[in-house]
Amino acid sequence: MAATEPGAPCVIVPVQALATAKSRLAEVLPDADRAEVVLAMLGDVLEAVRAAHDGPLLLVTPDEQYEPAAALAEATLLVDAGTGYNEAVRLALGSAEVATAGGAVVVPADQARTEPADVRVALDALETHEVVVVPSLDGGTGLLGLRPPDAIRTAYGPASAAAHEEAARVAARSVAVLRLASLERDVDTIADLGAAEPPLGPRTAAFVAARRTLLAG
């Protein structure tokens, strides 16, 4: 685990309610399996973050079923109203933990390929930039860093990476756009789970190996 740096930002990991998260995977996976892979991906993300960051960590979700995962990662569970992704992130950005840290890094819970080294690169970039954007391959935002936490208003959704970059430029915020392979491919579909590179985290990889026949259709 990395040592805590002075002024380390708060890392925020948003995750949907377990019953509804990753609904597109339900086209192939039974509900119990879909919930299991959601927990596996979340565990991989939290472990990767903790390997790079010993500072404050928030798990924001409308579902208290994630409390064991939060406790294992020494994260604070922040319960949101379940009204949307941007609303959840904005709630976390306004939290006391983020206010104390003075900065935040948002890593979605479906980034099952997250590598600690890439998280560290993003954290380092936030030391010299007010906004850090890691675009995903589909145009979304694989990671977003903000210092101060209200540097821009979040705009998660289609083409959010470009929207976050444009918001930073409009607000005259210094912005770093990083290409970090392990943060470029989130998991929304069965095809995403089957992609060979970058490699999945250990929990998610074990799930895929155990369900190989099912996932192959």
C-alpha cells in the first residue's frame, strides 16, 4: 500500500444498487451471477485503488449491502438517494471527507481492469492540474480528478470525457487528459468481460473463468 501523501485527494468509487447494477449483463447472467460479478469488479477496483492510495476513500451507493466491501477496503460508505450517477458523484464531492482533502478522484466501480500504477499516474497529475480526465474507449470517463472538488460540474453520460475536458477549458482550469490503458475499458457488456486486454482484476477474472461456458453463450 502506498504511503499517504500530504494533501492526498479523496478517491470516490460510485456503485449502483446491487439489484440493478450492470443490467445489460442480465441478458446472459442470472441475477445471482450478475450480482456476484458486480461485487467482484468492485473488489478489484477498491484493491487497486488501495494499492496506490492510502488516503480517504468513499464508496457512494444507494445500497448498504456494500458495507462489507467498504469495510474491507477501509472506505467510508456514503449512501446516496439512487437518483442518478451524477447526483451520487456530486453528493460525494460535497462530503466532509472531500472538503477536508481538498481534491477528489472518481473511479467507477466497473473499471475491473484498474491497475494501481495507472491510478498513481492520475493522482500525480492532480498535483499539478486542477482537472484530470482519463477518456474511456467509448468516450466515457474512466477516471476524473478534481482539485478543488468543484473545479467543474460533472457531466457523466455519453461523450462525458469530452464534456469534462470542455468544461475545464471553459472554466479556465488547467487540465490533463491521460491515456491509461487499464482505465479505458469499463465493463458494461458480456463482450467487455471477454476482452483479453488489459487483463481483468483477479476477482473478476476468476468469475469469468468459472462461467466460461455460460458467457460463451
